Amino acid sequence: MKEIKIRDLVIDDQNPFAGDKLSRQAEIENLTELLLNVCTPAVFAIDSAWGTGKSTFVKMWQAYLKQKGVKVSVYFNAWETDYAADPLIAFLGEMNSSLQEHLKEEWGGNEAWSKVKIIGSHIAKRSLPVLVKLGTAGLVDMDQLVEKELSSLSEGLTKDSIKAYDDSKSEIKSFKDNLNAVVDTLNEQYPVVVFVDELDRCRPTYAIELLERIKHILDIENLLFVISIDKKQLCHCVKSVYGSGIDSIGYLRRFIDVEYNLKKPEVGSYIGALYEAFDFDSFFEKRKQYNAFAYEREHLSNVFVLLANAFGFTIREIQQIFSKINLAILATKENEYLHPALLSFLIVVKEVKPALFEEYVKKESTPENIIAFLYSKFRMPSRLESFECALIEGYLINAKSSSYESKIGLSLEKHQQVLENTERTREERNYSDWVVNVAKGAGGSYRRIGLDVLVNKIELLNQFNLADAGS
């Protein structure tokens, strides 16, 4: 059976980089040397746009740290907990689950941690509702809360004894002292590392409050935070909370000690990995018995690399578009024409310029406008060196012609004029020669492309709603 979409990568603790399709190993190894040799408390930020693989990066990093001897690390998905009224409670709940195996009775770790939970609950905003909502998450034992804490907590509420954390300095100090005791006992050679993921996807107030908690409540020795962010999006969060006039970049500097921009992955290698994941090679290999399909694999791969780079697609966007191409392939018979280079370009155009796609596929339209859009993405002189660009243009022209009626306008004639003009450069003449050959013969198959068939496939693809893969 064939895969229909990319599955979330499962990180192997014993071999963290086994599924490393974006060549992240060197980055993680180098960052680890820095991470484990800085003074704490500290906050690292891994900055990259949403959909570029930050979640996979930090999960690989966490697994690698275990191999390096980091005894305790915590993965906290902020987005999954932003229903909580206060991020401190959600954070302590996740910490509670992660630390259980390390809290040993013989050194009193449970006692200190219990104090951290109780005091943290008092510090949190709207303490009682939040405790009741999250009690089953393991933060507190609800039976014990009802029997031992509820009456005193309710009494405290009526007496206004629980104040906002910035007015309760004694509680904050006690919280930090007890958390420091827990972390000190857990720490042997390296600090406790906390990975905070998906922060930029949270509601703005929750994201800002979590940063405030990390800065003012969780800033203790031997506790080190790594937060993965889309800084541009996080700046929007800051402005939505504090107003458009705030210096959002300056505001975020208050919370981040070291910022690292994740390297842009090599698109060609990643697309090669997608070929493997979807088993495209077996599909194209079977079709090589037909001369017309002999170069389909190379055409699809090379054209899609070209498009992904030109449009600046994120890893997530590449996954989504490739999943649609995969569905089209799964719905194609072994001896059926597919024209994957043109198919992939039209899928991309429908994603980014749907009105242009609709105009092109109308029977009465000519391809000039969509070719102009192609030219806007691949400008001279680089376009003249790109066979893939000429391939797309030739297919766009071919698909608008037929034995009975041609709707290609002047798009082919201008290339024929170039070929007849001896004053044109060799590069210009080569490019036009490529376009004319493809346009007249559909890449050597001497068959007109059935645009209606391709359009039907693309329209069918848009009836599917493929869930997003992990970032």
C-alpha cells in the first residue's frame, strides 16, 4: 500500500538523526556545544518561519542531548496548552509528568516539588478555576485538594490573600527556592533543559504571559530554556497585546539571551526524501517501458525544485503540494499520460494564484498571462539557462492547442521569430528552441496534452483535505 501523505517523524532516542532529511545533525551538534557551556539561567531562541521543521528540530535535539548525558529535559508544546488561563499552571503540569521518574523519595525531591506545585498554583491567575480544570492532568491530586486545600484556598480567596504574582514577592521567592532545590538535585553535570515549542501559534496573550513567566518566575540556576519561534509572527503577538507603537523587537530581547536562525534546508535533498517516502521511483520505473514517459521522473523532480525555490515554499508547504501530486499519481494508470511537470506547475498556480489558474483553463483563453507570471518568477538571464522553465512554458502552450482550434495567441510565434533572428544571442535561441520543441511535440511524445484531463485531476485533488504533517 502507498502512503497518501507524509507522516510525523518519530524520533529514535538511540539514533536521533535516523530520519534527518534536512541535514540538521551538524547544526544540532554545534549548538549543543554552545548550549552546555553557557551560564544559567538562559533562554535560547530557535527562529524560523512556521512550517520549516522547527518541531522536528527540537525533538531531534532533545534526543541527542540524552545521548550526550543530559539527565533531564522537558518538551513543552505551548500551543497544545493555551486553553489554560495561566501558562505557569500548564507548564508545571508538563514538568510534573516529565519529572516523575526522576523524583526519588530518598533525597526529598517529592517534598520540594510538591511545594513548587502548591505555591505555583497560588501565584497563577484565577488559581481555583485553573486548578479544577487541570487537576486531572497530574498537577495536583484532586481528592487531596478537596480534602486539604480547597477550604483554605477558598478562605484565602475571600480574604484576598492570593494576589497577582508581581505583588506576591514572598510567594515568588518561595517558589523559586523550592524549584531551585528540585533542579539542583536533578542536576549532575548538565542543566535541566526545557524545550518550549509552537509558541508563535498560541493566542497572543498566552504567548506573552509564558515569556513573562519564564523571565520572572522560572529564571533559576541550572534551568535552561530553548524556545522555537517564528520571530516575525511573535512580533505581531506583542503588538496585538501592547499596541502597534511598541518596539516589538526590543521587547522580545528582554526575554532571549541567544537567538539562532535555523538554516534554510536544501530543497533538492528534501524532495529526494519525499520521492522515497511516497515510493515515486517504483511508479516512474514501471512507466519507462513507454517512450513518452521516459523522462517524467526527472522532469517532476527538477521542475518542483525550481518552483519550491522560486516561490520560497516552506517544508510544510512542500509537503502539502507533494501530497497532492502523490494523490494524482495514485489515481493515474501505468499507461496513462500524466505530464507531471505541467501538473505540478498548475497545482502551484492554483495554490498561489487561483484566479490566474481559472483564467488559463478556460477554453477561450490564451496562455500569455500565465507565461508572464512564469517569467515574473524566473527573470533574465537565469531563465534562459533553465530547461525546466522552457519545459513549463512549452507545455503551457501545447496544452492550449488542438488539431481543431488553437488558443495559443502569439506565445509560440515570438519564439519562432527568435529562432529566425540571427542577431539574438545563443542563449536566447537555445531557450526558444527548447520551448518550440516542447510546444510542438509535448516533450517528444508528438501528442497534444489533454488539458481537460489534467484540470479534472487538479479539481479532484482540491476536494481532499489532507491534515497537516508536523512542522
